[in-house]
Amino acid sequence: MRLAVVLSLVSSLQIFQQSSVDPQGLSAVQFAVVSSSFPLGKFISTLFLSLWNEVCLHAVLDRCAVSLIFGALISCFPVLPTQVVGRFLMGCGAGAGFVCAPVVLRLSVPTRLRPSNFLFLAAAFSVGTFFANCLPLFRGYVSTSTLAALFSAASGITYLAARPSEYASSATEETLSVSQTEQLEIVRSRHPYAFVSVLMLLNVIRVLTECKFDEKFENCNLVDRSATDADLLPYSFRLLRLIEDHVDDSFTGVSPLPVAPNFPFHCIHQQTVMIRIFTAGKLLRRALVLGGYYLSLTAQFFILVTSSYPFLPFQHKRLAMEFLLFLLPVLFSVPCNTALCMLCEQFDSSDVKVSSRSRCFMWLLATLSTLTFGPLMESSGFTMAFLPYFCVSVSSYLLLVLIFPSKHSFVLDI
């Protein structure tokens, strides 16, 4: 467990940088450039990892920590070029960490302990999201960009101080009986490259729902910043302020749910509870991944219907969207955590290269969504901005059903 916590410092925990840019003093174009520099750095670092023949995991993770530290120091200067360069370097460190951390866990942890260890990587992702949503609370004291940079630097320093002296170079396996071996679930797809790519494509929606909402809505003029408790509103309520063309003044700064100021915390708690319940049970990974993504798609469908239905009273729409946007990241937690385990089990010899290619694909899509989702939402509304993501998710899910690992996998002849 300690290893998973240490590895999360340079990987999944850094997701808060996705939505930590302070929009004050930045135009829409400048904000988009600064915001996209972090996922662009993740894309570039994973691209280089996919081209290297031999990767020393210990050295790469050390470089990740150093990139986080220096990138954070550079981005603290309140000048546009330094913010772009600093966030790019932090993205390089986090991107390579996202690839290498699961590989290290797979090599260091026996099969039966992997789900609980990968749980910490998934939980760190939620903690990073929680921190991103807490950043506006400190806006009156310090720039959110500076505070996020200092947190990244502290994470890098902590990793260098707490990391093991060396990592395992070969997988840690257990000796199983014949009956135990026969009971093992098939985890390798007959189309591994397509399998990992589809999983990464589906996971882009999770990044969008947990981080992009807060990032984009903070930069929109439709949120009343004069309200005393506006910073306490969850990003789902900010979303509703964009859905409604004319917002009643009586709704300004009012949260519809008693738990709304603690929305990210409750989301983390529910994610952790669900992962614990499902991983402790006897459910197969096929049921966890396919069932979890099916429920997530169902929630996305109801989000689209609720946001686009013109005859629903605003108060009811607000309550429904509050609940659905709370439910969606919770539903995503189980299939994403399970898929993270399966990604590192598709290949024997080139885990880092293959994982880099799949992550590279995901961060490229995340960069494009960062540049396009906000402007499209402002020009066409939330429904039209979110609809392409839903359509792509449905198509990807249908393909995932066909190529998911099983004893009778679908064979695609090209």
C-alpha cells in the first residue's frame, strides 16, 4: 500500500493541474493556451516513452518528480510564457508518471493484491479532483495557479524522499494450484491494441466530468462572482448557470443541496466505498468494466435529456443535474479502476511502450477537449458540446463489448 501511495504523488494525484489555471487577467485564448499546456506536456512525454526501446522505471519516475518541481517553480512567475512552460513541464512529469506507476505496481505486487493497490491510484485521482475544486476557496489569499504549483513541487519532493531505492524488474507472481488456475478469469484480449485504445477513449469522459467542468465554468462570465459563497458552489451548479440562458437572481449563490459545498468530498467517499465493495466481492472484471461503463452511459444519457428538455422547471432541472453530475464520476470509479488493472496485463514484454501509446492517445484527446469544449459550450450550449462525447462513448462501448477478454472472444478479421 505504501508503494501505491508514493507512486500516486507523481501520477494520478497530479490531475488537479488539469483545472488549476487562474483565469483572472487572461483572455479566452490565453486561458485556453495555458490550460492546454498541461495535457500537451502529458501527450509529449508519453509519446517519447512509446518510442524508447528500454525504459528504466526508477530513472523515469525520478525525472517525473524533478519535472514537477522545476515546472512548478517556473509557473509561479505571473507571466504568460512562464506559466505555459511551467505547466508543460509539470505535464511531462505527470504524463510519464501515469504510464510508469501502474507498471511498477504490476511488477511489484502479486495478482491478488493488485486491485487494492490500484485502488490507491484511483483514490488519488479523486483526491486531486477534490483539491482542484477547493482551489477557488483560496483565491482571495493567493493565486490558484501558484498554490497548485507549490502542491506539485511538494509532491515531487516527497516522492524523491520516500521512494524505494529500487523497483522490481520482473513480475511478482504467486504459486497457484490447478483448481485456482482454472478459476482465473481471462484478462487478455485477442485485440489488445484496440482494447487499450477503447478504454482510454472511454476514460476521456471521466477526465472531462471530474475536471473540465470546473475549469471551464470558472472562466465564464455567467457565474456571479459577487456572491459571498459563490466559490463554495460545486462545479455541477456552475454548469447549470450555463445551461439556463436567463438565471433568476434569487438563485444566485444558493446551493440546492445541503451537501453541495462538500460535493467533491462526498464524491471521493462514495467512489472509495463503491470500489471497496465491488473489489471485495466475487464479481468478474467483465461485469465490473462493462456493467460500470453501461451505468455511466445511462447517466450521461439522462444528463443530455435533462439539460435539453425545454419544459422542465429550472428548479427541478437544477436538482436533477446536481444529482446526475454527482452520480456520474462515482459510477466511473469502478470501471476505470478495474480497467487500470487490465491495461497492464495485456502484454508481456513492452508494458511501458504499449501503455505509453494508449495514454498518449488519451492525453491527445484531453488536449483537444480542453481547447474546444469551453468555446463550443459558450457558443452552442452544454447539450451540443457534450453530445459528441456521448456518441463517441456509445460507439466505443459497443466495440469494447466485442473485443473484451473472454474464452470466446470476438475475432475481427481485416
